[in-house]
Amino acid sequence: MSDASMNSLLRGVVLPMVGEDLYPGVGPHMLIKRRNVSSSEVKPETSLFLTADNMFEYQEIGKQFSCLTQISNHIPEIGKSKAQGFTPYSKSSIISYLNKYSKKFTNKVECFAIDRFVPTTWDLSDKKQCESFFNKTAEEDGLTFLKRKAVKSNGEEKFELMNDLEMTRLRTLYEEKKVCGVKNSTEKHVIQRYVENPMLLNGRKFNIRVYMLVASTNPVIAYYHDGYLNVAQDKFREDNIIDALNGEAKEKEVVYHNGLKKKEVGKAEKWTFEKFEDHLLQKEKIIPGEDWINKSFRQDLKVATIHVLRAISSGFPKSSSIYELFALDFMMDEDFNLWFLDAEHGDLFTGKTDNGNGEATMKMLEDHLEIVIGLMRSRVRRVVNYVNRLIRDEKVEAKSRGRIKFDNEEQRLLEFQEMSKNYFELDYEPKRSNGFTKIMDGNHYSFQRFNLIMERECLI
């Protein structure tokens, strides 16, 4: 089942390669309008649910859809919605998990430091965050901050630069009037640190997009995949920032952002990682012959992806039949530091996947399906063989009304739970040509769990 457009890469090209579309009448937004449909409308032979809609918000995983012999492409976050305790992951929830995760590294900031990974955001209506912001401004001089002006309907935030006059006004309002943490304040302020030294490519800002496939949550199995650079069409005008900080902005409204705005991403030029490396070599920013792209750039991206994964995995429900494909966006500063900006997943399954990078995106979608379908087929084979073995050895007895009885039921349940965990049978391992690289496998222990990518001392 898919609600993607028929002319999308996913539904028009990729899915016909792996199976039959049992729901050709379902299209974009149709599932949302039919949220009250009976689960009986889901055909039992359905094996794959690839939707932009979060079906778990109105259908129960493991009972009404996404059962043992099926897979669905959304992992709910535990403990937020009224119905099942599930809600979709969002940028704000991921950053919240990263903040909690960072506390593990209080004495190991060389492994992970939240203020060097995410442009810090403070909600001044939260007392602790408000006090933290003003402490930060008192401790460090020369930092630049953005103040949120609005949140658009698509979730994009609009910011403006804060000059000394605005900072003095806020300090007077919050500190002298002691309204830090006051929810019903006449003004609501959300402040974000501005990364002042973004790396530029021929004078243009850029974002780095990579993919993280969480192929299983029972146990957690995850992969990294290269993406591309979104390079802005227009040159970055640093003079606007200087004028705004001095209170002398020449334009009526200038919107500032860490990284690219969504409108800029839609028009951006796509660069491969190899083109990025060639550019840095030409500008003499990296040393020839050091294989920077593999030994440094990709390695740093994999480590950053693992940090995001480890942070959010504490919110995963344990299920063998759900997965999620995330697009992670980063920016890079002049010191080659990566800054996490956003995580998206809906657009990958709604037909908005091309954006000038169609061939590579199509291959990525094919490869992710090879992995999740391989895990499903491995799981189903083990369970079918297990049930057949019980029947053959007369360990199961048919009862009235279609019920069955196992001998030593507690032991059989433990065996079944172990059997239904996700891991590959040899026949269904991904091909060598698959572009995804495994970055975590919960079937392994300690250092090997992260495919030898993370430093041992950082596995806390």
C-alpha cells in the first residue's frame, strides 16, 4: 500500500520492481481522509506499507496492520499521543532527545557536545532555558543570535538577527522584570545561536543531506547512505548581517537561517560528495592524496548519524515490522565542523523525491527496499520453519473454535520471540552493490555493534 503519486519515483518506478500494487486507487492524502476506515479494508496479502500518512495514529501496529509478515515505513515515538501513546518524530523531538543524550557526555565532551552539534535554541518561556540563555550571553562575548519571527504552515521557522539594542531590551524585559519562564508573557521569544562562520562554496551557502535507514527496532539495525549537497543559487551576503547587527539593515526584511531555507533547497544546485572534494582541493583547503572524502568527511557524517540514532532510539517501540528512512540535513562551518539542522521522512514517500537528483534517489530507494524486504523474508522463513517443525514433532494440538495449544507454552513463546527478531538469513543478505553501510546492529555487542565506526571510549 502506498499513497505516493503514481508518477513519483517510488510508486512509478521503484515499487513495480519489487511487487504488485494492491491499492491503485489510493493516492496522495487519501489515507488521511479515510482514517476511520475499518481495518478489514487492509488486504491480508499486503506485505508492504509505504505511506506519507502515519497509519499508526489510527491503526494498531501488529493487529490491524504491519503484522509479523508485513512491514511499514514509520516508527512512532513512544508516549505522546492519547490513543496508543505514539506520535511521529519531528525536528523538535529529535533535538530534545539529543539534549538528553548529551548529558551522558558531561565528562567526555570530546566525544559529543550538544552546543557543537546543534545550533542551540532557547525558549524564554521556559525558566531553565531562559536563565541558561542569559548566563550564556554573560559568559561569552561576541556570539550572534537569531530571534524567531514566525513559524510557517510547512514548519519552517523565520528568524531575524538580534542586535545589541534588541539584546538590551530582552535583558531588561526578562531579567529586571523577572519574567523568565512566565508562560503568559505578552511576548514569546525563541532564540537560536547563529553559526557565524558557515563554509561557502563559491560564495554560496549549502546543506549536506545524507540518509539514515532504521531498518528494524527489534533489535535496532541501522544504515547510513551518502546523499548530496544542496548549494544555494544566490551568493551569501555577509554585509546584510553586519548592517543588521549595527541596526542599519538596508532591506526592509531579511530572513536569516542556519543553513538553507526550504525555498532555497528547492532551487539549489546538487553537488556530489566527489565534486565537493574536488572543489576543496582546488581551493587548497584539504591536502591532496589524503583521501579526505572517505577518511574524514564520510567518517564524520557516519559518526554524526550514529549520534542522532543513539539519541532517538530510546523512544523506539520494540517491533520487528516497522522501519523509517530519514533524510538528515547538516551544515558545515569553516573549521569543518558539522551542525545538525533537520531530519525529514515524509517527502521521501510522496513523490517529492527527484529535485534534480532522480537517478541517485531511485537507486537509494531500491537499496533500502532490498534491506527491509530481506529482513522481512528472513523473519517469515524462520517463523514458518519453526511452526512446521512444531507440527511435525506434534508439539501443537488443535482445539475447538480454531484455537491451538502448545506444549510448554512459556518456552515456545520465548523461542518464538527470539525467532521473530530481525537478522538476515544468508539468502536475503543485501548485495555488495547496495549503497547503504551498516552503522548499528543490535544483534552484536559493544564496539562491534557500531561496525567499528565509533571510538570505544565514546560508547557510553
